[in-house]
Amino acid sequence: MAGLASFQAASLANSRHSTNQSKNVELAIATITCDGFGDENFEKAFQVIPQLPFKNVEFNCWYGRNLTPSGIGSIQQRCDEHGLTPICVQGSSFGAEGNIVKDVAHKLWLMEAAKKLGCRRVKCTGAGRGKAGGPEAVVEIVRELAPAAEEMDVLLLLENHANNNIEFIEDYENIFDAINSTHVGMCMDNAHFNGSNVDLLEVVDKFHEKILHIDIKDTEKMGVHKVVNFGEGVTDNDGVIQKMLDYGYEGYLLVEMAPPLNETTLVKDLTRAYQLFEKYQK
């Protein structure tokens, strides 16, 4: 009963939080910048993020308890307490060799969780390259989800990762050739593209109409995805953002420095990240 009550309370989020942004471009932060990749129930995130200038938060809901009715209600309650706005739910990866129905059901529930939290973005990447049905399974799953995304008015964001079934330009070409939907697009992870030796500005030129979400972080060198503090690596986040703005981008710029690089300087590092990119908010 307590879980149901929390879930019902979370469903009221739609009356408190608009699914549309008040600005055309806003900064946001991912909970993994504070929690890392473990099942922390967002405790560290809710300790650190209220100390930062960020108000928009992407929740990395990779664990079962995050997506239960009480889990969703807890996220909403804590956001309300701290004056934070959920803007995206990231779930575990696409890919289910022989289990397409299960993966589709999981992503449908992520969409429902996003709606309960008052946002309209769901983000997932793929499984390891060649695993879980490969890139073909991603296409099959997303083809099933696209009509539901349109009906629910949820944006399904496909994120690239190095060494992943969603990694290269041709992977996105195959997806978007097969699925033409206003509600299916790219989450462009700049550092992961660098980690895969993909030219960032080529991605922008080819897919700017499909890029609906941008993850900003810095990787140590081309061909290697290893997150470092902004300015210590090779990722041209400013170049990507400026070119996307020239194309008329509207959406979030998500700081995703994960896992946390230095616990003792975490608040300082993430505050600096906000300051570096706040000029792009409009």
C-alpha cells in the first residue's frame, strides 16, 4: 500500500512539472556524476546536486528498486524537497537476443516512469558490440517502441558508447533508415564518439536533425574512453554545442562526468563544469 501511495503521488508530477522546457537550451546533470555506477538509491546524488547550480537532473535507473512504484515516488519526493526537476530517465541497454518482447516491455515501463516523473525523455545505449543480438536487435526493438513513443509523447534517445552496438555513424544510419519517427533520436555522447575515433562534427552535420540530447564530458585521448576533467582531454564539446546551436538545437546539455573523478573536489569540479557551459543556456 505504501508503494502504491508513493506511485500515485508521483503521478501527480505531471501537474507540477511541465514536460516542456522553459528555455530552449538548458544545462542538466546525471546522477552518475555523483553515484557512479553502483546501486546507491541516489543518496549521494541528492546529497551533492543540491549544492550545485544545476536544477535539471537525469536519473540513471538501472536497478530494480529505482523503477518500482515506491522507487519512482521516492525520486519525485526528494526532487520536490530539493527543488530539482527530473528531465530524463536512463535505463539499461537495448539488446535482447531471443527476448525482444522482454526488452520492449522494459523500455515501455521506462517511458511510463518518465511520465510519472513529469518528464518525456528516456535514454538507453546498446549492449557490448556484437552481443545481445547485435545492432540488428536494436533496430528491431526500437521499431516496436516507436509507435508507443509517439502515442505517449516520449522521446526515445539512443546513446552511443564505445565498443557498443550503438557506436558508429553507420549504426545510426541503419537505425534511422529503418525507423523514421519524430520521437526517436540520438543522444550524442561526445566523449564516447571520441573513444570510438568518430569525428564529432561529421556526426553533427549528418544527424543534427536527429540529435535530441547532448552528453558533455571530456575523454583522455582519441580511441580511448576515459573521462577526465574538462580541458584535460581531447573532446571538443564547445565546437559541437556551437555547431548544434547554429543548426537550431533545442534541448539539454547534460554534464555526465562519471564515475566521480575525485570525491574530495566533486562539488568544485561539477560547479566548474556548470560555469564552463552556462553561456549556452538560452
